Amino acid sequence: MADKEVRNRKKVDKAGDLENQEDTKKETPKVQRSVTRVIVQVLAGIVAVFCLYLVLAPSPIEPVSIVSEHPLPHFSGVLKPNTILQTVSKIAPGKLIGPESFEVDRDGNVYTGLGDGRVVKILYGTEQIVEIGRTGQFIDGCGTAELEETCGRPLGLHFDKDEDNLIICDAKGLLKMDIRSGAVTTLIPSSEGVAHVPFKFVNHLAISSKGVVYFTDSSWKWDRKDWAYLALEGGGQGRLMSYDLSTGESEVLMTGLFFPNGVALSPDEDFVLITETSTARIIRYFTAGLKKGIYDVFVDNLPGSPDNIRASVSGGYWVALPSIRKWPFSLLDAIGPYPALKKALAKVFPKHVFSSFVPNYGLVVKLDYYGDIVASYHDPDGSVISHISEVCEDAPNGVLYLGSFKNDFVGQLRITGDNHHL
């Protein structure tokens, strides 16, 4: 009898629990399912709130659809990558904040504007930097985009006819600086603008032999620190204008331009070329002759978003491309036709994040008089120089000066010899 009772008694586990062990094991999956359900519900709630934000929150931009009629350029033929730009030497590395544009005087000295509002001269053959003047007021923090309206931010600059003054496109407007005294005269303040439309992003210029300044204002809505919104939005907010240095008269020549940037005159001064950063093309505006006042497309489907353009002494034009467009993928081209997507991206990402989407690549192309690309210089990984904003040719000394709003040096490339030709 005792043996039967032993056989019928439940087995006691090691913890001394006399409860049914099988029932406990059955409850464990239920608890796991409950935890999983809670996690899924929380994630679903987060997604729902995010979607609601995307729908209801206002976007900082009102984009338009931009559709390219051409396939992305292949980097082959004349665009085949090379390493020519990796032979660039750096002038005054670490001492210059975003040298954007250049002018070279008769003695080979190089003038450039910096991100902190200074205009400096680099003495030929040295790295000695001489401060010429400032376009704005010096305060702590100059060099940051947020203070450009106070400190100034010289972008495009050119000598006047006698090389006594630099005419400067600046955050404060269209300016004139005496290169000997550094005194600044405001020709057109940004607050006034032209035709009752204030400037927001005065960018680049060219000056005719008669003293007429042709210059761009990239947007009446966005200033330089908001360039990412300007590029995303794609709206025709830019203008080409003229200013006569002798009479002080100004005129709007073109409106509706898509991020107009660099400006260059033809050799005969019968037209000006304007780069459009957002559309990767160059517009030609006729300033004389039977076509005066008419414009057309000079170059389309460039292998990058163009910045400044400068005439070459040997003929044609140098174009700087700080951001490349290359088959099989370009982000700006991919999202260009979809305004809703661009709105959403502007809501989700802070504007400073968009600069990280621009790959490190150094690219300069040379165009002939007809707009065909006849040469390209590359730094494929941007290890020496990237995000190039302007190419300025110093033919007597056989060099190109390369600027960038992002770098802290001036690039110098020798273009005479066996490998490089003007």
C-alpha cells in the first residue's frame, strides 16, 4: 500500500514547488506574446505620429517639379576620371576660410574674399596674406553663416577697369572696395535691391569694358546659409541684373532663373553666360546685336551642379562643379520630379544635413566657345580638393587658382608642361 502511494505522488521539482509544472510552462508564451504586442503597438503609434507630422506640419519650402530631359552623364570620353586635380598644391592651408572667388592683378598677386568678411591679397609666389579690408563689421563669431549679414560675406569679385577697386557681390549687397585703403562703398544695399525687390543672395558678377556690371541674385527668398532649401525648392526665384558704374543705373535683365550663380562675358561682350545650379545648365543672355534681350540654353545636362564660370585666356570657359551628376544615380535628379517628397525631406532633415549628401569629388570642366566640354580635371575621391566653386586662370604664370566655399586653402594647379595645357 505504501508503495502504491509513492507511485501516485506527484514529482517534486528542485525548488520544492508542488504545483503542476506543465501549467507554468504553458503561461510563458502568453507573457512573451503580450510583451511583443505592446512593442508593436508602441512602434505603430510612433509611425502613426510621424506620418501625421509629415501630413500636417508645414514644410519650410514650396518646391516645384524639375524633370531633366536627358539621361545622367556618363563619365567617359572627355569626362573620363583622371587624377589631375590631385596634383594641386595648397596655398596657406588652414589660414583661409572658404575662399570663394578670385582676381589676379598685374603683378600676379591673388585677391579673394573669405567667410569671415575679409578681403585679402596673397602675395605672388608666397603664402603671405595681406588683409585689404572687410565688407562688414568684425564681431566674435564672424565666419559663421548666421552672422554674414553683419560680418559680410564676399563671394564673386572682379577688378574695375583700372584695377583700383574690387567690385564685390556680398551678403550686404553690391559693393566697391578700394584695394589700397580698404574703404568700402555700397553701390546697391541688399535691403534696397533692384526694382523694389531686396537682395537675399548676391552671388557672382562680370564687368564689361564699358563698366557695366552683370550680376546675379540667386534668390529673393533664401540667403546663402539656406542654399539647401533653395536647391531643393527649385523655384525660379533668381535674377540677372546690371549696374552701370559710371551712371549708377541698375536694371533687371532676367527673372525666373533657377539658382543663378556664376556669370561670364563673351569675348565680344555680346552675351553673358549664367550658370543655373539647380538645373545643371548654362543660360546665354544676349546683351547686344539683333538678339539683344533674348536668351537661350548655352549648355544643358552638365556633369554636375555648376557654381562659378570664368573666361579662359585661350578661349572658352572654365566651369567649377562642386557637386557631381553621374550615371547611374544623382539624388537631386532622382527627387526633382516629386515636390511632395522634397517637402517631406525638408521637414525631416535639418538643412545643414543636406551638405553631407554631396559626395567629396573635385571636378572642373573647360568649355569651348560653342559650349562643348573639351577638357575635364578630376579628383575622384576629393582627397586633395573637392567642392570647387571657381577656377581663375592666371595665364602669364601658367596656373589655375581653385576656390571653394568649404575649404581652408587656395588650390593652385600648373597648366603648362607635358600633362596640362591651356
